[in-house]
Amino acid sequence: MKRRIFLASGPAAGALAMFGPTAWAVSRKESAEVVVIGSGGTGLAAGLTAQAEGSKVIVLEKMPITGGNTQLAAGGMNAADTRFQAKRSIADSWQKMFEDTMKGGKNINDPALVEVLAKNSAASVDWLSSIGADMSGVGRMAGASVDRTHRPEAGDAVGHNIVHAMRQTAIKRKLDVRTNSRVIKIFRDRGGRVTGVLVQNKFGEVYSIEAPVVILASGGFSANLARVAQYQPSYAGFSSTNQPGATGDGLDLGAEVGGKLRDMQHIQIHPTQAAGSKILITEAVRGNGAILVNRQGKRFVNELTTRDAASAAIIAQPGGTAFLILDQGVRKSLKQIEGYYHLELVREGATLEALAKSLGMDPATLAATIATYNAAQAAKKDAEFGRPDMPRQLLTGPFIAIEVKPGIHYTMGGLAINAKAQVLDRDGKPIPGLYAGGEVTGGVHGANRLGGNSISETITFGRIAGAEAAKEARATRAASEKKA
């Protein structure tokens, strides 16, 4: 016989309305020790870690495929004092990564969380390497003071690489991962402890999973343009670079059970979304040597400044767009650029003059811009804009241009957590049995995320949430056995 569960109203009531009435016919009841909501990088890292610690884990994903936004990540993963940096004689430390992250976030980040991010970043790279991800390439992205952005040596997109490694590991270890499975409620008992979740599958069937621990790893809300505009009215009309599942459901679930939200108004627009599309042009293109010019063919910004500053500079240009200019040297340094050719986002010119004419620019102006930049690169000093890292000159044709504009990319705000990834209530106390990591949380990035820090947060806090969840599940199991 099917049981009926009545859902109470709360912060998530609006989100739940799309599913119909608030009385659910529950077809069956299952049990687990740890339930993970979301199967992007955070969710898979958390699920694999909790399983490795001996917990019975179920990972629930509302979309038809796993991977979330992580599978779209292109640039890389920031990590400090790694063995891959050591091989290249790159001097780095967790303290430098901490300082760069705090500065990029305008110092409103939670220092305790940033310290966890930086101190554990090298171990997170080692963990990914241990399950088959290639993190051996090292470059630099905006806001970093040294080369610390790890990615595949061949220059492939980092997201596909690490998600593939985690998917294969999940299959090998028989981790219970369920797609088309939307969590519509988290349950708590009268004492406030989490007791499980209510799930709806693609057939409309509703069932419950009893579990003493739940991990929220459901991502942010950059694909929910109405919510973006609610928190940042000036962003109304922008498009998003995110996959369609990034709608903020997990924020509603966490808030409904008392979780505190923080920094919700801080939403990042990425400076280089391909104009006329939703395709993100990875920051690694700039990191590997490309420059930005306006419609007059002039540079106007330090290409490796923070994303908020670069976006504001592009918006201020005529037409609100800019052009990435690169040569064959940059192209050969980054395999992802070939994908932009396949997507027909690239314009080419055999010479700078030919490229300028195709873009409607004055050829002499563009040539002068490139000559000035190449001289600055040779002198290792960008007197015009103070770019800190210029890995190569732009010398070899055919020359390439990609028109870009800012797009909604990342939400820095979310559920408040502590260093153990426990979700905090509105009084700042941990909610028993509830953990979270990744973009569903707030505090790590402050007012602005540095490129490369999202994957770092994803893996580090996913692993912490998984380990702490398993620890709490063991304690709950021991207490239950003792009582019995």
C-alpha cells in the first residue's frame, strides 16, 4: 500500500509547486547511510569518498546525465605546492593561494574556508591523479600570482577529464548513482536531525530514502535567469554559460530545513562567452597568451585581471563586446582551441592586416597594438596595463580572432558551511546530518571567484563532506547498535 506524505510549506514551497500537490503517494521506502544530492564534481567526489570510508551511499541526480557544470569546466584546477609544480620549479605555497583567493574575493570570503581550500588543494590533485585524471599540465589563470592551474598536459578541458575519471571509478566501485532522480524534500526529526529524503523519478514515482546523513552537492543557480535578476537586476537580459540543471534547487532544499544563505547577491559574469552563443571561451586562452582588443583594434585591459574587472572593461567598450586575438603559437599550446574551430566561432586572417579588415578594424592600429604587446613580452614588462604573465609573443599566422562578451557564469553565494562542510543554521550552528560542498555553498569565493578555484573547491570540499558524512554515519550506526 502506498503511504501519503504531506509536505509542509517553507522557503521551497514555490519550487515545489511545479511538482503538483503537496501530498505525495510514496510507492516504497529505501535506506542508506549517506545520500548525496547532485552528481557533478562535488557529488561524485563526496559519494566516492563516503563509499571508500565504508558507508552505503546513494547519489541522486535530477538531470539525465551525471557531471553537472563540472563537465563543462575548461580552464583548470588551482592547487598550490603540488608535485607537478615542483617538476617545473614553480615556487608556490598554500599561503600564496590563500592570499590570491582572499584578494580576488575582495576579502569578504570566510578565511577559515579559504584556508581549507588552499591547504588541501595539492592533496585533491593527488586524489584525482590516483583515480586516473591527468592533472600534470600547469598554467595560470586570472588573479593568480604564480602558475598553479592544473589540467591535462595536452591542453584538453579539465572538466571532461576529471568527470570521466570519477564516472569510471564509480562504475568500477559499483557506486549507486541514479539519474532522473529529483529530490523534492529533506526530512528532519523533531530534534532537528536529518533523517532522509523524498525522491521523484522520471516516471513520476515518488519514494523515500531513510538516511542519517545527506550531502547537498547540487550546484548554483546561474541557469535560473529569473533568480539571477532577482539578486542582481543589472544582469537581466544576460545569457548563461551553465548547463540547464543549475537552477538552485539545492538552495531551496537547504533553506527549507533551516540552512542559512549568505552572499547571494554576488554573481559572477565570465568575460569571454562567445558572442552570439552560450559557449564559454576558456580563460586558459588568455592565460596561454591571447590578448583582448576592442573594435578599434586596441587593448583596453590587463587580460589576466579578475573576472569581474575584465567583464566590466568589456561591457564599457563600443558594442559591449571584444575580440580575443591569438596566433598559431597560442593555438598549438591549447587543444581546446580546435573545438572553437569546429563550432565556427573563429575568424582567421593570413596576416594581421587581413584579420583586421575582416573585423572592420584599421589594419595599422591592430598591427601597432600587436607590436607594442610583443615588445612588452620581450621586455617582460607590460607598461600599458600591467599584465603579470605574458608567456609568448603573437608572431605566427594565420592570426585568429574570437568575438566575446560577458555572460552569467557562477554564483558565489549559497548555504553557509563550516570547515567540516556542515551546513549551518540561521544561528550559525551545524544542522545535524546535513553537509554541503561546491557551488551550492557560499563563503569560499567571497565577492568574486578566481578562475581555477571552482574545481579546486569542488574536489576538496566534496571529499571533506564525504569523509565527515561517513564518520557521522558510523557514529550513528554505532549508537543504534549499542541501543539495540
